[in-house]
Amino acid sequence: MLVLPNIVKLMKFFIFLLRIEDVRNALGKEVDVFDVTHIIPDSKISKEINKDGVVIYEK
């Protein structure tokens, strides 16, 4: 049985994916989207993101 809140979460996820595609199309580039809380501080990828990353949305 599928519960309504799960449908709402799924719909929000699909909308999020569509927004990522909008950003890719607008920039004409591939983009990586992630939550920075998943990045290990001072790791190689963290340093690369700090050097080259562009924040396009932040709460």
C-alpha cells in the first residue's frame, strides 16, 4: 500500500530532478547537484568544490 506522504515526497523529488535539468539547459553544461553536508571537510573533493564550485541556490 502506498501512503500519500510517500507520493508527495516522490513528486517533490521529480520536480527537483526537472529543476536540475532546467539548470543544465540554461547553462549549457553538465552540473552536479548535492548537499554539502555529504562532503567531508578538507577532502580533495571539498577543496575542488571550494575552488571551482558555484552556488546557485542556498537556504
